Amino acid sequence: MVVGIAWSLALVRSGRGGGEAFVRFQAAVVSLLVVVAASGLVLLTLGARPSEGLHLLYALLAIGLVPLARSFLTRTSHRGTDVLLLIAFVVLGGVLFRLFTTG
């Protein structure tokens, strides 16, 4: 998340779009979150339960946050896009922190 936040912040400051490399980075982040969630589902089916029920909600939110932010990209300018993705990565960092603390 630190890389995503830093990259988004640099794009906001420069006013340029992120380009294809940034799009691939976002896809890699979401893919990694899907793999981690799938391993969590395996643990869940084996009987391990999270200490809080909100853990499952946070997992769904973590997976959907970047794609949700990307769904608004065509409606904003480059700067608006970069700010929206910066907010998404900051919120995702907070959600991941909560996932670790509710696990």
C-alpha cells in the first residue's frame, strides 16, 4: 500500500496520468488480495474463524475498493483520477490494517 500511496501522490503532484504501468500495478494489488482472500476462505472451510465477524466484510471491501475507484475514472480528469486512486489506496491501507487487527 505504501507503494500505491506514494505512486498516487507523485501522480497527483505531477498532474500526469499513471499510464499502463500504474494500471498493471493496480491489477497486481487486486490479484494479490484475491489470492489472500481465497486462502482465507480455505481456512474458513477448515474451521478457523476470525475473531470478529467484520473481518469478512473488510476482506470484501479490500478486494472491491480499487476496482470501485477505477469504475469512476472515465468521469474525471487526470488530476481527479489520481486523487481518487490516492484516496482508494489510503483507505485500502486502513482496511488492511483492520484486517490484520481483526484476524
